[in-house]
Amino acid sequence: MTTYDIALIGFGGVNRTLAELVAARGDTLRSELGFGLRVVAITDLRLGSLVQPEGIDLGMALNMDGASGTFAAHGGSADTINESVIRNCTADIICEATFTNPEDGEPAVSHVRWALESNKSVCTTNKGPVAIRGAELTSLAEQNGVHFEFEGAVMSGTPVIRLAKKMFAGLKLNGFEGILNGTSNYVLGRMEAGLDFEAAISEAQKLGYAEANPAADIEGYDVQLKVLILANELLDAGIELKDVQRQGISTVTPEKIQKASREGLRWKLVGSARRNVDGSVTAGVSPVALPLDHGLAGVSGATNAVSFETDLLGAVTVSGPGAGRVETAYALLSDIIAMHAARTGAAAHV
Amino acid sequence: MTTYDIALIGFGGVNRTLAELVAARGDTLRSELGFGLRVVAITDLRLGSLVQPEGIDLGMALNMDGASGTFAAHGGSADTINESVIRNCTADIICEATFTNPEDGEPAVSHVRWALESNKSVCTTNKGPVAIRGAELTSLAEQNGVHFEFEGAVMSGTPVIRLAKKMFAGLKLNGFEGILNGTSNYVLGRMEAGLDFEAAISEAQKLGYAEANPAADIEGYDVQLKVLILANELLDAGIELKDVQRQGISTVTPEKIQKASREGLRWKLVGSARRNVDGSVTAGVSPVALPLDHGLAGVSGATNAVSFETDLLGAVTVSGPGAGRVETAYALLSDIIAMHAARTGAAAHV
């Protein structure tokens, strides 16, 4: 039985939940998936750093919060020494779940690069490094014979990247359009139900969907990163963030929404990319009034969806959660499962 | 470069389209998928039988229809000698696309059994053998070290069975519900738009969605078979056709539809299965008035969809075409791609 040693970089909601899954379901995962997982390193801005090659006591780690001291009390350090831990720990796989910086993808880009350079595989739920440095990091992984997986960067654990890559063999993918941000989708839905913009945002914040500063969600920055990732990964677009036109939902007034409703239309914030006749790819994010029988018009609340346009099947759409601690932690697990399958050919025999 | 020799059992719309794909895209498939396809046998009720181990001229075969003679004029036979062709031809893979018989699955069950017994892999788009004899035939394939694939039996080329098996590793699947018949879904949609039942059926027939005798679609028999396949394949239910409760849409009156519409509900014919606390599976087909924000409520026209209920992700839904010549022929191609991946581990490296 293979056991993969993993390091958790960032011990917030996502990596904590992954640790909970490993602690609570380790035996089940072992029997169902054919491999075990052992956490050998954790770094966190508040808790510091802990490296234990024989395996960290997850009960202890999960009981710690910022208020109860640091890893210094458990044989580690109060400092967050990411580079040294990532490069020198005994992990096979680095699970990167720090925060997304849409400008340069740092510090996550460096985390991923350090890991791949030291011949460790990486899974991440972090849009930044994938959107900003995806091609470079994928190439680095290939050079070093390790894996770089990032299913969770787009729709948390809902399979999108892997679905398109594995389920559409033999098809030509001409483009996609998607609802890739639950907050803006929720807000538009509540405005259709009669709330004004501010009230809808406020409700979304109370429900935990929207951040204190909702601009990334409302103005389309979050979707822009996701469109960039999907366009480059699935359409081999070779584009940069500036090539993805972006318009948010703040221009969608209650009047526009009510008018659309009377006309059998529904406003959605749609991220899309399409291959042009000359082979180039046009990508963008903007609010669109969709007919009610459009495949994305019925995607409500915080649900996300991507509709793929294929040559032989026409549109194939997948919808599911686009966020959530457990859902995103599963994305990391699904990445590790994919790495195991690639190593052993296990997926081929499912 | 591997070349798989294939035999086409039944040369109607689906296998003709597969032959067209092989003829028109053979080189592309070869370079993209890493294998070639060669048709070495065809049998058909009208055209007879043709076996040519060095490869059949597909241009010739595709030009033939029932009116222009039989394969006897091309070195074959006017007789449909399925057993002998299936058992003795040199094909690696039998593509079974005859007609579905929901009583005993014949003659397709025999076609599949003969192929597996003679150590040939089988792909089929035929619900009958999978629904009625799926466990027996899968077991026979395993004993003989060959493959039995049938993605197209449920939603044509839209990945459903393979998606659930390959994309949901590490998740617990608790059940599913789906819109699995385009004709009945189209009819319900047109009735919501104001047509009465007969007019809606008539329109569906004109569009080619509904058969001359629409009972299989309208009374839920088609969905019943698909639910049986999904329940046994994905939930390991071990149930038979009689265990899938069935009710069609003929009880859904225009009055019920208008009332639902006023209440924010929409009638859909839903096929579903759910694992019970004791481990047993309850499965059925019936019309249900769904809230408009339900994931299946917006699935319109001839589109099909399945919503999977998982433990860590909640509901994940895939929608796409549920029928069509090209779409169903792609299902056979996707089965062959899966067989190739299983042989070579190729899927693991995608």
C-alpha cells in the first residue's frame, strides 16, 4: 500500500478540512482508493511551521487556532518558514491553499515553484498561480517528472478541468461559457426577486457568500481569473489576464432585471471563451440577459456551471458547488487521486 | 500504432455514423487518440453480412441502402448471420447497435454474449442488454479479459456512467435524479407553452423526437430502463426492472401544468434512485412538480440531465444531448477510447 506524505501550506479552512478528511476517513480512503495519506508538514501565517517526518498528530493540529499559541509549543516554530519547509520536508505532495493574489500570484507562485523545483508534486485550489503562471509551472512540473494539479481553482470540487480533459477525448472543444461566481449569481437572483443591489449584497455577506469587500466577486475579477485558467487549459489559448475582457454586474440595474424578466430573459454574469476561425481565442466576462431556456439560465443561487461547446455533442454542461470548505478540500483530494492514477494507471481500470 | 478492428452489428443510424466518423476522421483520431480503427465486418437486417479481414470499403458500405441490394453483391451474404460473424470475424471490438427489446434484451443480449464468449470486447448503445443482463455480461467480460462498455445506453454521448465512475472517486454517491427522456421533456415543455397533450406529441413526432408509437417515451418505459442501468452500475443496487416503479406523463393534464406554473413549479418526468439507510436502493420514474430553482427544472426541450447526490459536493449535475445519431455514435467512440485507455494506461496520462 502506497502512502503519500503531504505538506499543508496554509492551514485555513480548506487545508484544515483536508486534514479532517484524512483524520476521519483515512481508513476508508485507503481501502477505496488504494493509498494512504500522512501529513508531515504544516505552515500557517498564524500558527507558524511544523515538520514531523513520522506524521503530525492531526488532532493536535486541528485543535489549534491563532489564539492558543503556535507550533513552537509542539516542536515546531512560530515562524512561517515556507521556503525551507517546502524545499526540505519529506512530503511527496505539497497542498497549497494560501490566498489568491490576482496581481502576480504571489506568494503562491513561489510556493508552487519551490515545490516543483524540489521534485515534489503540487495540488492547489489557488487561482493565482494557475492563472498568472500556469504554463510556466506546468512546464516545470513536466521537466521534473512531478504533477501540478489544480481542479479546485475553478469550481471547487466540481470536476471541470479534469472532466473536459478526460471525458471529451475525440471531441473538438470550440468554447465554453459559465457561471463561475456564486456571489454575483446569488445577488442577481435576489435582485430578480425584488431586492435592490445593496440589500442583495448585504444578504450575501450575511450568508457568508460575499467578502467584506465584494469587488472581486461583483466586478468580475474572480470570474476573469477562472476564464483565463479554463481558456488556457482547455482551449490552449495562450492568453494573459489582460486579454480577458471584464465587466461586472454593477451596471445591471433593478430596472434592467425587471425588463428582462418581462421579456423571458434573465441576467447572468457569464464568463466565456470561444475559438475563432483563425485559431485565436476570444475570452471575456460580462453580464448577459439569457433566454430562460438557455442551459445556464436555471443555474441559481451559489451554484456554478460551465457549458462546453463541442463538435459532436453540442453543449454539455456541468453544474455544482463553486465554493465551500468541504467542496474545495475535496478538490485537493481529487487532485491527489488523479496523481495516484497517473502513477499507477489505476484510473484506467476503473 | 495500434489499430483496432471493429465489427458493426446493425447498420442503422448509429453504426453508419460511426463508420462515417471513421472514414472522415480516421487520421485525426489516429493522431489525437493514438489508435486507428478498421471496420472488418458489418451485419444488418436489410443488407445482410459482410466480412473482410483486410478492411471494408466504407464508401461502398455507406452508399448502400436497403433498396440497392445487399452485401451479396460485394462478396458478402444477403443473410444476417450474426452469430457466425460475431464469433468468427477478426474484430477486436463488436459495436452493437441493433434495437432495444425491453422484455428480454434479445437479440442484443445474444450478440453481446457471443462476442464476449469469443474474447471480443463489446461497446453498445443498446439499453436492453445492459438493463436486463448487465451484471451477467459484465461478469462474462471480466472472466474473458475483455471489455463491456455502454456509455451510450443512457444519455447518448453525454458522459454519465463514466463521469460518475471516474470523476467522483473518494466521494460517496447517495443517489441520483434525472431527466432521461427528451421526448417526454419536450412534450411537457410544449404543454406548459399552451399546447394540449396530443398536439405536443404530434409536434414531437414531426421533429423526429417521438416514435410513431410514443408509449415507450411517454409512459416512462425508456426512463425505467435507464434508471435501472444507472442504479445497478453506480449504486450497485442489484435490482431488476420490476423493482423500478414507473409512472408516465399521461396523467399530467394541462390544468395541472398551468396550476404548477402559477405556483412557481414545473412538471418534469424524473427518474431517480436513492440509497436507503439499510443499504437498499429505491428507484422509480414519475412526474414531479419541481420548484423552478431545482437543478433539473431548467432542463428544457430534448436535453437530458442527471443530478448526482454526493456526500462531499452535494449535487453535481451533468446535462447534454440524450439522443441523436452523431451524439450516440460518439458514445461508441468514447467506449473504444476508454477500452484503449484501460489497455495502455493512456487515460492516466491525459
